[in-house]
Amino acid sequence: MATRSPDPTRKAQIDAVLLKLPGVSARKINGLDAYFVSDRMFACISGQGVGLRLPTAVARELQFSRDNVVPFQPAGLGSTKEWIQIDR
């Protein structure tokens, strides 16, 4: 399954918000535009959404309370408890 490049406008908008935060850097990892603090990834652009790493309880609550939040599974990989994807 090929990973589609994110809309350049969407990436620019996310860059404008996240890269202003202290210590945040961006780089590509496995074809995804990813965002890091202290070399630990906390967000990335994937498919039609944005993947976010959150505390497990918060991730679980969002998955059950919003219909646009799903488990984060980039390129069909298995999901983890602390990663969610917010779809557009």
C-alpha cells in the first residue's frame, strides 16, 4: 500500500503551528512528515489525518467520544494504545 504525500497546504498549515513550539523539529520518517521533541515523535501527517501521541486514557476517550478519531495505523501497521488519528 503506497503512502500518499500530504497536501502541501495542509503540511504548511501544520508546520506553521507546530514548528513555533519550543523544541519541535520536523523530518520524514518512513515516508511520513513527522514532528519531534527531543527525538521523540509526537505527531505526523498520515493519509487524510494527523496522527498524535497522547496519554492512553486521553486517546481512548477521544476514540469513543468523536467519530473522526480512529486508531493510528500508518500504512496498515498495527495500532498502539497511545496513538490516534484525527481525520479531516
